[in-house]
Amino acid sequence: MWQRSVCVGLLALALGYLCLLSPELSPPVLRHLSASLLGTLRRAGSLEGRMVSAWQAAIVRPARGWARVAVGIKPTILVPVLVLGEPEAANEEQPILSHTHPPLDHTACLNSAGCYETLLSSVVLLGSTLLVSPHTCPGVAAVCPGCIVLSCSVNACVDVVLSGVKLLEALGVEPGDGKNHAVLSSRQDLGEAFAHFMGKGAAAERFFSDAEAFQHIARTASEHPGAQLYVGGNAALIGQKLATNPDLKILLCGPVGPKLHELLDDNVVVPPESMQERDEFHLILEYQAGEEWGRVRAPNANRFIFSHDLSNGALNMLEVFVSSLDEFQPDLVVLSGLHMMEGQSKEMRQRRLMEAVASISDIPTDIPIHLELASMTDQDFMSNIMHQVFPLVNSIGLNEQELLFLTQAASGPHASLTSWSGIPDVGIVSDILFWVLKEHGKTTERASDLTRIHFHTLAYHILVTVDGYWGNQAAAVAAGARAAGTQACATETIDTTKVFLKAPLEFVTSQIEAPSKISINPDEPVVHWHREGISFHFTPVLVCKDPVRTVGLGDAISAEGLLYSEAYPQ
């Protein structure tokens, strides 16, 4: 508190000194200076401003991170990325499509064993997979001296982002009662599912089964004057985000159509093997807080996603990816995209899941694996993932909808809860997270590697870890919350005039066991509690008042949390 008092005094003294030395300043100038001073002081003393300052102090790099730091004039984190993509629909005679000159010798880089020794670290994206690795290729380094990113993905698409209400109006869909459809097969299904989740203010993703109907909807959406087209797909989004760093270059391999290629950052290089004639489109129907459609009113801003995307759901490259790990010697593997398999038949889905489990089992046990979940509708499939995949990974990331669906699928605590009412109750969330680690996490009696869960919802985040396996989690959860605020508002840093605090300032840590009551101090927004060998780190989120874009927030939050996390060697 005394630091702010000193700041107030110094600013007031400076203004008074300016007035004394320059009495000729006009009254409008003096009023402007006074208003600016008061505005600065208000922001510095607000709850939001105090939280931002506390986060900045808490967010420190882990002692042992995924990427090594090369120290020169400026310390630089070297994060090269490689993505191995789907070669189908490739045109062998097509020249290398590159935003950089000269073009990358990607063939030599991919085919030469032991060539990744110039830089200190690399990231591999394959399918929905992100891999951090301590190697890169000198052939690539020659193109971009100092720092290179190579990114590949088979989970790449074009996101068509527009107002959900305006699209439905353009399609002639009348507002009505909401209904949760596991799979969409008509415009009517789309309208009912959109209304269902809009009324809850909840994010959701669904598969649209009718290819012809989807193409009509996608064409209407892309031609709508309010539509905006963005890079989409988990791995492509991560690569695009990394490309904003001028020291990094991205090689993106995967199903890249003409529009996606046009949207990619100048630092992204696309080899000809990754180009295909048509783009995969995901439609992102956004709605704002308070927006109405018929009798439905959105309690907060969010989005509804749907697609007819079969190529990204097959996970065809997973085995190739795993077989490449010996060469890349990764520090961390991040997997996502299992939810895309819901677009496959039940038999195909189960067969591919079993093959994915076999491939993940081949990853050396000393390499931490993070699994990012997404919206799903098949409880049996979710239960299979929980029992077959969870024991093979070290960390998972998920939001409130996925957490509730998970406990419903496995008859866990609070499974009778059909949906969240407003902000998810912290005690209920804590009970479910605790149960996941107790029932499916690592113990002395259970052969499971799961020791970490990163939970994120609009108003707050919780990082839960089994004691003795992860460090720097206070910084990690704060970094994830900071990323949510900056990305939603599209600002470099958190602008406290554009965000607000929505999380409860008091809550209980359990609705089942004897709880502790916790009060949030804005000067120490990251709070910690402990429960039977499991640690919880909680922080509120500063919610964007007028979000520019809501899609991709979960990926950014989990990525930032992992960046600041430290996995203790076992």
C-alpha cells in the first residue's frame, strides 16, 4: 500500500512543480494534465490495476524451462518449430510457396538425421501436437540466422468468424427454444444448438454431418459482409501466434488451402506438399454479452463452433509423429484434437483411439505429455479417453464445459449437475478436479502419469498438481490469466479500462468435505490451498468488456501456463 501512496505523492509534486515553473500554461492544458494524472491514479488504485501489478511480480520464468535461453545483447528464447503434415492433394510440380527469400531447404532439414544442432530448442507441431525439442536444422538457420521456428500441422483450417445471430437470420432460421444436439444435420439443428449454448453463455463445438448443407451454410457465412476470416486449427493457431515474434520463422505443413495460405503470417513458410485445392472451414458463431435472439439472452460473450471437417479428425500422422521422437529428442509433447474423432464412425473412432493409445505409449516416459481437451458429446468416448489416455499423459487442460461433461461421463462428484448456472462454483470445480487426480492420477498404487490439470473458465483459472512433480505453478496460472485478458481484448498488455473483475472475491474450496473459506486480495491474486497431497493454485481473470475475438483463448491459456511450468525430473 505504501508504494502507491509514494507514487501519488510524487505525481502530485511533479504536477505542482510544473505549474510553478510554467505559470503561463493555459487552463485547458492544466485541466488535461490534471485529468490524465487523476486517470492514472485511479487505474493504479483500482482492483484491476492492483491485480495486473501483482501478476507482473508473480510471473517469473521457471528454474528449468522447456526452452534454453541464449544470452547476447538481449536474452532470446529460441523456439524452433517443425510440423510434419499430410501430403495428400500435394502438387509435386508446384514451386515452394514461401513468404521468405531465399526459400527454405525443408527437404534437407526433414531428411538429414542429426542436423538439428545449431539452435538450443525446437517445437514440433504435428496434427494437433506441439513438441518442444532441443534441436534444429543448420540448413534452416542459414536462412534465418539466430532463431528459427518450423511449424507443421494436420489440424489447420480457415476460421470464418461472424455474428451467430446475423448468420442465422441470413439463413432464414427463426429463433426458438434451445436444444443440445450431439451432431448437427440441418439448419434447424444449428439454430436450436446455438440458442441452447447462447442462453448459457457457454462455448461449444459440434460436427455438421450433412456435407452439402454445410457447404451452403459455409458459403453464406463467408460471403456475409460482417464475416472475418482467420487462421484456424489448434496447431496452426499456435504456429501463427509464434510467428508474431520477429525472431521466429514458421514452416507450416498440413492441409493448407489457398485462403489459409493467404491468411498466414509473413513469417510462415508453406512447402508445396502441404498445399491443397480447397480449404477446410470451421464456422465460429460469436455473440456478445447481453445480445438477444428471440427469447434467448446471452449472459456473457462466447462462441459456437461447427464444421464438416473429416481430414482433421483422422489423426493419420500420429504414428509418424511418435516414430520421429527419437530424432527430435523432445522436452515436452502437447497433444490435442481427440475430440475431432467424433466426426468418425463409432467403429473407426474406437479403432483410431486404440491406435493412438499404442502410439502415445511408445513415447519415452521421461518426456512430459500434455493433453488439451475440447468440447465433446459422446459420454462413452469421453470415458474411454479418461481410462485409456489419461494414465499416459502428465498434464491435461480443459474448460468448465469439458470438466462437467467429464464427471457426468464417469459418474464422478456433482455428476447430477446438468449445467453451470452463471460462474461455475469454485467448490464444485475443486471437488471434480480433486477427484480426477485421486481416481485417475499418479499414486504409489496406480500406474498413471497424470499429475497436473489446468482448468480455465471465463472468470477464473485453477492449476491443480500432485505434490512433488511440478513447480512454478503460481507464475503459470497467473501467466495464463494474463494471456486471456490480452488476447480477448487484442492488446499487448492488459488495459485496465477494457477489463473487469467477474470472479467471486470469496469462495469455499469444497462442497463435499469440510471447506476452507478464501478471500481474494487484489495485491496477492494467486491463492493456494492444499488437499491430501494435491495443491491448488487459483487466480481470478480480468474479463474483456468488449472481446475482439473469443476463439483460441483456451489454446493460448494452456500454452502460456505450460511455458511457465517446470516439471521436476523423476
